[in-house]
Amino acid sequence: MKLHFLGTGGYHPTERRHTACLMLPEIGVIFDAGTSFYRVEKLRQTDRVQIFLSHAHLDHIVGLTYILVPLLRGGLNHADVYGSAATIDAVRRHLFSPPMFPVLPDYRFHLLEEHADIPVPGDGVVTHQPLPSHPGGSTAFRLDFPSVGDVPARSLAYVTDTTVDGTYTEFIRRADLLIHECNFSDDEAEWCDRTGHSHTSQTAALARAAGVGRMILLHVDPQLDGDDPLDLAVARSVFPETELAEDGDVREF
């Protein structure tokens, strides 16, 4: 199964990175709906998508407006959106406020508080955990698949917009793949507590402590540029299996 990194930046898009969105096209699972969400339709392989929103900040939800045409034309039959009660309320009342966007796409909204385990195609299950350290809060997601025949069990965790604080270490424990925000390099670590984000060495320490298989960093501060804005050598000195995602990257999962 292929995991597509559609948007790997934070706050606002740049020439190099759009804001947050990950997709597993074969099963129609999407995490967050940032400015990169326009790339979903080209990759879509299913007539249903399940969209899991970490929170309601604009760089994670604005792309929900982009799916109107596929829904109206009928190529996409169902779009299920999962988020906390506060997130879904903000999406419905503000993003789709009639003066801002007068036609509400035919989304089916689901409150995370009402679902402990959310089934996805392929016998997968999505679970979730609140992340309180980001302003307004956020949500971490974990996707687990059981072993099938010669294919072993596998899991990924998606954690964005949070300060590394130890509250979710067990939630991501031994995930095969940890996808974690890293908004700042260590040189700008002082901004983490002020903004509710993470920096390079602390994400690496978390990955090591949680015993994950590998880690891919994203949600990079758009003010940082260059090929190595987070100083991967620092991360790899703590947790060697660390990568930095770029828009358009595809990984086997």
C-alpha cells in the first residue's frame, strides 16, 4: 500500500510545500485537508473517502472546500469527515458559513467522541487520542492493519500540531511508521511552547522512547527553507531512522 505526502508544510503554503494532507489512495483514507487537498482527486482510486481532521486550524481544513465538484459530478459518492466535536462545529459553522462558501458539500460528519475504533477498508482500524498542548487542541491518529497471509501486521501514527510532552508516547508505541510534525529546528526551539509545536531533537527522542520503526517529519515552518531545514543530522544522532517528507513523496506502507 502506498502512502502519499500531498502537503508537508505548516501555517501557509510556499513554492515548495503546501499545508497538511496525507493520503492512502487504495483505501480512500486521508489525514487532514490543507491547501494540498486539491491533489486528492487526481490520486483518488475509490468512490468513498474517509477524512480524519487533526483540528480546525485553517491550514488543516481549507481543502475541504475543494471536493465540491467531484461530489456534485458523482465520481465521488461518499465523503466521511471525522473530527472532534469542536473541529466539526468549526468546519460547519465557519468554513462553510454561507457568506464564505454558500454550497455545503455532501459530507457525512462524524464526531470522534462517538467512535473509539473506526474501521477502514482492508480490515484496518483508526484510533485517536487528544493532544492538548496546541492552542485549541489537536488529535493524534493511529492506523493499524492485522496480518493477512504473508503480509505482516503494520501500523502508522500521525501526530501533528503538538508539543512533545509525553502524554501520547504509549499511543504511538511500536508503530511501524511515525509521521510527526516538526515545525522548528533546534535553533528555534524557544518557539515551541509559545506556539504548541515541536522541534528536531525532541521528536527524535520521542521516536526512540516509543520504539517506533521509523519516523518521517513534516509540518515544517514555512519560514525555514533549503533542503535540510530541520537539521536531519541532529535527529539521526538520536533516532537514525528519521526522514524529512517533501510534497509528492510516496512511501510503501
